Amino acid sequence: MELRQLASFLAVVEEGQFARAAARLFLSPPAVTAHVQRLERELGARLLERSPVRLTPAGERFLPHARAALDALNAATDAVAGPEHAAAAPLRVGVMGHGSAELTPAIIQAFARARPEIRLELRPLDFTEHVTALVEHRVDVAFVRPAPEDERIAVDVLTEEPRIVVVPARGAFAEVAALRLADVLDLPYLNVPPGTPRQFTDYLYFMRARNGEWPRLAPDQARNPQEVLASVMSGRGVGSALYSFRRFYPWPGTRGIPVVDAPRDRSVLATRAADTRPEVAVFRALAAALARDLGPTLVPDPPLPDP
């Protein structure tokens, strides 16, 4: 088993396509394919299904071990290289969906100005990576929602927003300005992949309002906001989000309708609780300052009408 085989396998999993994985690794698609095939032959198990790319059960079991092996090798390399190499390491910023609305680019730009010597890498996160991207050391800071409840994670609240449901533009709610929880609990919600944290599904499906009962699920599965919108646009289910989602994802064929009696929820900056690196502390301090100072000056959403 070779390092390049593990790197190719992880890149295909994270990118979802062999071509994108090859571009990320500066390899040709046939080379990445060959690495994965050799890894599968050595392990005696198929790790990935093709067309579309997805993990097999064996791949699901192997994935955390592959990440741990690669992380261990990277850590060993950093230790040998010494503090000069560590200082040059990039700060990896994970962003789920649109992050924390307009605060996300403001914080990233402020950090770039404050610490220009530190390279930033932006990495999109899907619903399954609510906590795992941090605890598996694939990102160093992450804009996510809702706030993780995990002792390994430190949280800085950035926004607190009303909730919406995302529904097809045509149909029962075509002309409705606002809804109540009683109107939305029985809708067919899009499914999420195995491994999505329970805390995220509780948020997505308004589980507190339904006393923990699982919702009626639509046939489609969604890993990120774009997949949610594609299915909603096609009339195949509904989703839910924070209110700022309406500004960032005005997709044709979809509507984001406020749920006026749903409790507000938060977007946060999450970091590893044990991460004491100065650059992480600076990023957190800038995020907290901008959330306090810039947040109130953001263009406000229109008032939520009564249904």
C-alpha cells in the first residue's frame, strides 16, 4: 500500500469525481483510477462504486483508517521538518453552504489582511462533515450550523436567525408569505447520507417540534445545499435552512418561506478545543469582533409577516 494510493482514494471520496480528484492532485484521471484500483486489489475489496462515485460498505469502513494513516504521515513529516515548516502550514477554512452569511467573507478577508504570511485554503463542507472535518484534522476552522455539542469542539456564535423551509415555487405554498411549524412538520423532507450527525438532522427536520419523531422522507438524498435545491426545484421534496439562505440561494423554481414560530438557530465558527495555535486564536478573535461590530450593520432582512 502506497501513500499515493491513499491520497488518490481520499481525493476521489472528497471531490466526488475522479476528474476533480486528479486536478486537485495534479495527476491525470487514468493515474488516479490506477491508484484506486491497485489499492482495491491489495485490500481484496471494492472501495468505490462508479457512476456515480460513492463508497461501498468496505470503503466506509476503510475511510477513517485511510485518513488516520495520511494524517499520521503528515504529522511525522511536520515534526521532522521543524518549526519553520509548521509556521508555513496553511490555515484550512471549512465552509458549510454559505457559512455565516456576509460575515464569512468579511472574516476571511480580515484574517488575510492581519496575517498575510499565512496561506488560507477554503474547503466546502457537506452535511456529513458538521464535526468530522475538524476532528479528523481536514480543516482547522469551520463555518457550520447548528452549533456542535461536542467536547472536542469550541464554538463562537456568529449569527442567530429565523428558520425557513425551502419548497417548490409552484404548488400549495406558491403565494404563502409565511408558515407555522404546524404547516411544515408533515412535509416530505429530503433525506441525508448515512453518517450525518444526529444534531444536524435534528436541526434540519425540526425534531424538537415533532417530539423526536422522524419526518416523512422524500426519495432523494442531499449532501449539500445545491443538491437540496435541485431536488426542491424538481418538486421531489423540501428542505429547511436559516433565513439568510434566501439571500444566497435564490434558485429559480424554489422559495424560502419563513417559519414564524420556529425557534431561531445559529451559525457558528467551530474549531478544535485543543487547538492553541496563534493563527487559530487570531481567526477566532476576528470572527467574534466582526460578529459583534459588523453583524448589526448587515442589510436587514424584511420583517417576517404573520401568515
